[in-house]
Amino acid sequence: MSTQKNSRMIFKGGTVVTMDPQIPSLTTGDVLIERGRIVAVGADLPAGDAETIDASGSIVMPGLVDAHHHMWLGVLRRLMPDVDDLFAYIAVVAETLGTHYRPEDMYLSTKLTALASLDAGITTIIDACHSSRSPEHTDAALDALDGSGIRALHMVGAAMDKKASAAHLPGDLRRLADNWNTGSGLVRVGLFGQLNLEWWRVARGLDMRILTEFIGDLAKLGPEFAEPGVLGPHNIFNHCTRIPQETWKLFGNSGVNVTVNPRSDALFGFDDESFAYQQAIDHGLSPAIGIDLDTAFGSDLFGEMHALFGQQRSAMRYRRFRGESAVPAPISVEAVLRAATVNGARAAGLESEIGTLSPGKQADIIMVRTDDIAVFPATNAIGTIVHAVERSNVDTVMVAGEIRKRGGKLIGVDAAKLNARVNASLAHLLEVSGYRPEPLGTSVPEASA
């Protein structure tokens, strides 16, 4: 992929939102980058021979972190926009379509999702791949991530459909760790291990992070998970809806990572007024947010921020009106943005490298325009980001000092060619599966028996 990379670059004259309590944000300031890292944040920094990016009329901020996304569903965008039955969803995407995925389909889905994410200001993504059908499928997904230029943690997991074999797991993890986790590349590998402690032990021996999707109605933790060392910061638990207080206490005491998907959790009816995000906060954790599904949504973390803000306030007000005492305070826009940056970086194990605009960290930076008609005047920077900015306002995207989007356009991406390949992939999957979506329908077609 063609990119631009200079040894020194500077974002000049923008509103700088650092998200670092030790590095003040600036109404007008600069961010200087050298060799892919931030070296200074301040007002009127000397530029010297640095390439200048004019940030006037813009906000310069950390890249967004999508903390949970099934990237392999990219070619199935909006296939099931109204689905509210988890098992009907699995019947279509896993048992009907997923069972026919080739490595090529895995590659194209992952590539499409990665590029769309970069276009929307997402510089890091945790790829929850519960469709690692073979080593070849995994390699295809990793090649797509590597070629896109996004920073990613690819979580290898067993496919959901009954026809798939997981015989290559967890044995394939060592090969993957040797190939992807030993250098300084942008792409790393972890385990989508659910509650399989045997697999967890292999992953821990390889110093991998472990992802578990956890819905209280469908799963519970046995006493073996409370044993010392089983749970810790290496764990990422997603959804975490309707789980008992003793589990939340265990999570809080163990310091696990929690990720929630505001729109997807509402789509499937996973959450209630107890609200998983707030439960995590109440137990001393720092929840991050993810998009989860392309089959309903797409690569838009701004939409998740909107949903989180509204849902938390709605849930807490409901509890207050119901007569509860000591109800948590309404969420702030800063807390929402922290969930989409700092907390996501922590979930990925990258808090020392990304998530804030801090000297020494990797230059994962986005610049959003505030002079667009839907955005100005930007009277409050963080409020503008959370409530007003959309993907169309994302002007520049930088990952590790390399520009991936500039002037509102992705660099080195042939969208027409990708469109043709993605549609050919979708056509193949529909043909071999016999599944027929309804382009103008208002219901979800059932999968064939």
C-alpha cells in the first residue's frame, strides 16, 4: 500500500485534544512527530525541516480504538439490520454463509473492514475472529490487516458453525506468535478462547491476550476461574451483560478488560438497565467500546459513542425514576471519548504505546475538520468530537507516523477494484449457500434447513 512517511512531521495550529491528564490540551497548538513517534506537544513548536500539516480549523486527537469487531463479516454488510435473535443470526452468518468462506473471502472481508475503519478515524482494532476455519483462513486475515496499514490485534478463534473443525487450535498459536508477536509490526495475534481453560493455558504460555464473549444469560464462570492467576489484565471480556455481582467483583479484583458494544448489545437485547458499561465503572474497571457487527452496522465508532452517551443516561435516569438511591452520575463526553481511545488501548495491551497524544508514544493521530457545515462553531472540542463529528469530517489519519488518509481521501486504495472483488465474494457465498437476502425487505429471511 502506498503511503507517505517523513522522518519529521508536524500538525500545526489545531485544537489539540491529548487525552493525557499530564499533557494539557490546547485551544491552538502543535504536535511534532519524528520517526513515527510523538516527540512534542505544545504551542508554537519550531517546525524546522518537518513537513507541515495545516491543522487550523481542525481538532488533532488520538486515533480511535475499536475494541471489538468481527472483521470477517465485512462482505456481509447490513445483511441483517433488524435481527434481534442471536441464534437466528448464527444460523445465517455461521451455519449458512460462514461455512462456505474461503481464505479469499476472509481476506476481502478483513481488508474492507480495515480500510473502512481507517477512513473513519479508527487506527487500532481488536479483530474478534470467531471464524478461524483453518491456518490458511487465519493467514489470509492477517495478510489483509498487514497490507491495510491499520494497527490490529487479531484474535484467533474456532468457527461457530457445526461443520468447521478446530483441530488446528490451539496448536497453531505458536506458529502465529513466532510470525507476528516477536517484532515491532502493527499486527499482533491473540486467542478468542471463550471459556476453554486448556486453550487459555497455551495462550498464556505464549504471552497472548485472551478474548471471551460473555453474556450472563448464556454462560457463567465456574469456581476454577477464581483461582489465582487465571484471570487478569491478559483477559478481555466482551458484552458482559446481565452477569451476577459476584462475577463483577471477580472481574474488578482481577483487573480484567471489559469491552461493550452499545449498538449491538441493544440490537440483540443483551443489556438491561443495570448496564454493563456502568457495572464495569462501578467495579473499578475501564470499559472500552467496539462496533461488533458489519451485518447490522459498519465501521463507525462515532455511532458507538453517540449510543453510549444516550444509553448510559437513559439507563441511569430510569434507575433514578424507579426510586433507587445513589444512582451513578450521567456520563460525560470526556468519559465517552476515553472509552473510544485510552480504554481501548488498554484492552489491546497497548496503553504505553497509543491512546493519548503523549511524547514518546506512537504517532497514531487523526485530524477532524471543524469548518464543515454540520460542525462549526466548535465551542467545546470534546463535545464536538462525541456529538457532532462523523467519518466525513475525518481529514487525516496517521498510524505509527505513516499517513493513511489525507485531505479526506484514503491513500493508495483502489475503491472500485475492491468493490468489484467484494461483490464477487458476496455473490459466491450467496450462490453456494442458497441464501437469498431481501434488498428491500423489512424482515430477516430464514436460513435454509
